[in-house]
Amino acid sequence: MNMTSSLLPELSAVELRRLIGARQLSPVELMDACIARIEAVNPAINAICATDFDRARASAREAEAQVMRGAALGPLHGLPLGVKDLQDTAGLLTTYGNVRLRGNVPAADVVLVSRLRAAGAIVTAKTNVPDMGAGANSRNPVWGATGNPFDPSLNAGGSSGGSAAALAADLLPICTGSDTGGSLRIPAALCGVVGLRPSPGLVANDARPLGWSVISVLGPMGRTVADTALMLASSVGPDARDPLSYPVDASQFWPLKDVDLSRLRIGTTEDFGVCIVDPEIRRVFRQRVEAVRPLVAQCEPVDLQLGEADRAFDILRAESFVAAFADTFRNAPETLGPNVRANVEMAAAITLADRAWAHLEQTRIQRRFAKAFAQYDLILAPVTPVSPFPWTELFAGRIDGQAMRNYYHWLGLTYVVTLATNPALSLPCGTDEHGMPFGLQVIGRLHADAELLAAAQALEQAFAAVPGLRRPRPDMAALQQPRPELKSIVTHPPLFGNAAAQGGGLNAV
């Protein structure tokens, strides 16, 4: 290739895979370049936590040998992969950002990681999260905080914040994520990458405590819609351990079909009628809507009349946290972070009647969205109600002068869509008034994830021609200075003894 190895990590996952398949790029060369980028840049943002460089290099050598002997190659063959630290990886430290799990080395992958490995991806490192994934600020006492690549003093979102920051800084070409109240979409928006919350069951989840709950999903993250779709195509399909999963034709996700923007009917909403949004974000969103309007057949406000979405989410979220953490809350509450404890404590006042009401309200919200999608192909909304705030603040306490009810109330723009269960992604769309990335939430019909991705790709291509709308890139020169303060909340180092004994080849970065 006519490119220095240091620039390889900046290429898209789609282009990297093409070059590997054409024997123009060695997976070993790519892996070495990504590891070098992680070692050089990660101290400035702390996106990567546990690493598996020894095994990753060994896997890259085997991937190169497979290419050279003409073996059949998977769709992700040779691509370095970052895995969110809430997802188990065989032989690789998986802490969930929690002090009780500092030495946890799983014996097996979650099904998503297993499928990505089978498609040829190489697990290279874990990406940082909030303690037990609770919150949209990726900071915990095990690894510290993840800084935003556009300004490491600000937060990168969460709970997939490490994945989003790693992608934005070109540390890795693809990363995994998960989403309950917005954990794929929010960090993607704050870091200027793509995060897709799929329809429930599209990506099987064998680790969800409540098997029939639709609010928590796993999904892909990439720097472009195409990279995200390529990864999704290797992630879908049924698993007997997930009762929501179902058979699906993976070919619909890759390659994506072309979409004629001029035929799309789009509904827009600044706040879904129930969310508190900063006036600055409203202004930026209106500007983006005006940019989209001449590109499509129809673009007009939509009134979804969502009612008591906040209360419904409170109850359903508390229910899921009780299922996951009640035993730990009873036996070792000191090991749980304040956000997790707040969710479990909230459940103490919830009655069976409350739970029945919440499920009824969620059904009503889902049907409101279904009615709207009889008229529109997409719904557009902001992803977050504020620009990134300092990572030292656990959450946004006030928006537009109004106090938030709890640590996740500020996530309303994404969790109302979680309640509806529609697929939604964050699409990079220029910067906000502070020069930070702005994400456009693009929402599609339930189970029409391929159509959503194809339409989002068409919007992305249109935005690429406009400087103020295309995906922003961080100033990499400004990310050469280590930020030791990001680890100031670490209580003591992770334990590596168990991992080393199992051959994990671990390093702390």
C-alpha cells in the first residue's frame, strides 16, 4: 500500500476488509498499527481498558496465513475489534467497571462476541464503561473515566463511551455496544460516530437477566453507516438462550441498498413532547432539519403524544435492575455504584399495579410510533439534550434551568425510543455551538433495521458534501498528551493473576 502504517487505523472498516481480501494489506500490519495507535493515544482519553495484544497478534498471524493460502474469509476477517467491558470475552478480563469484578476472567464469550470472532474479527481490547453500565458517563473506580476525543476534559457519553471514543480516535475500526436508555446512541453522538440500537431480538443476547424484556439490546458501533452495517450483518440471528431472537437474512444488511432521498417522508421532533432540551440543541437541530428538508419528499413536525413516558421508563428500568442486582444489593451493597443502587432502591416503592401500568403505557407508546410510521419513513430527533459536560460531573443535573429527577432523566430523548422499541441510530451531523459533535437520531420502523441503515447511509452521503454537516474528526495532534486525571477515581489496580493464568496476555493501558 502507498500509505504509512500509522495512517492505516484511519481507514474505514469496509476499506480495510477490502484491502485484506485483495492481499494488499496484512492483518498483522493492521493489528500492529492499531496497537501502536492505542499505545500512543489512549493515555489521552482512557477509552481502552483491558487489552489482549499477545493473542490478538497471534490471531492476526493466523488470519494472514489464511489469506495467503486462499482460505474462505469471513466478512470481518482480520479486523481488530473492541468489546464493551459489559460483554464477556473468553480469557480476557471483563470487569463491568465494578470493584467486585476486578479479577473476573470469563471462560466463554457472549454470543455476540462469539459470532464476531467467527466472522473473522480479532478481539483486541475491552472498552470502558460506567460502573455496571449505569449511566451515560463512562467512568468507574476500576479503570477511571473516558474523556471525549474532541476535548478530554468532557465526557464521552455512555454506557458505550469507551467504544465510541476509541472509534472517534481511530484506535479500532469496529466496536461493540449495548443500549437500554441510549447507551449506543448517546456516546456515538457525543463522539461523532455511528451507534445503532437494533430492534429487540435482531442481535441475540444470551446474558440478559430478563429474557423477555425488550428494553436492553446489543448492537454495533462504527465510524460510518457502512462499517456499522457490515458488523451488524455478522451479529444477527437466533440463539436458543434468547427467546426474543429470531431468524433473519443477514444479506439484507450488507451491502446496503441504495435509497433515493427525494422519495423519503420524514417526521421531526425536538423533544417528543415530553423531554427537556437545552435551547442550544434545539437551535442546532432546527438547522439540521432545514438542511434535510430540500433533500426529501416530505419533512414536517410529528406529534407523538407520548404521555407519561418518563414514569413508564422509571418502572421498567427499575424492574430490570432488580432482576440483575437485587442479590448483590442485599449481600454486598458497598460494591455497587450510586447509580445502580438508585435504580434498585427505586424499585422498593413500585407495586404490581405500577408494573402493569408501565407495560400498558409502553404498549400505548409503541402503537403511537407504529401509527406515525404509517405516514413517515423516518423520524428525526436530537440524540442528547445538551452538549458534552465535564466527565467529573456524574450526570447532567440541570437542563434549560430545570432540575433532573434522577441520574438518567436527561436521557429522555433516547429512552422514549427505547420504550417504543423502534430501531434507531445516531448519525454524525457536524458540530454544535460549542464545536462538539452533534448526533442526529434517525428512527425507523420496528424490524425495518436494514431500511433504516440504508436511509441513514443516503443522508450520510448527502452530508459528506457539506462541511458543516459531515462527520467531524478530532484533532489528533491534541491527543498526544497523557491525561492522568482520567484515572484519578481508580481505587486500586485491576487484578491480573487469574487472567494471566488463563493465557489472556493482558495489559493495562
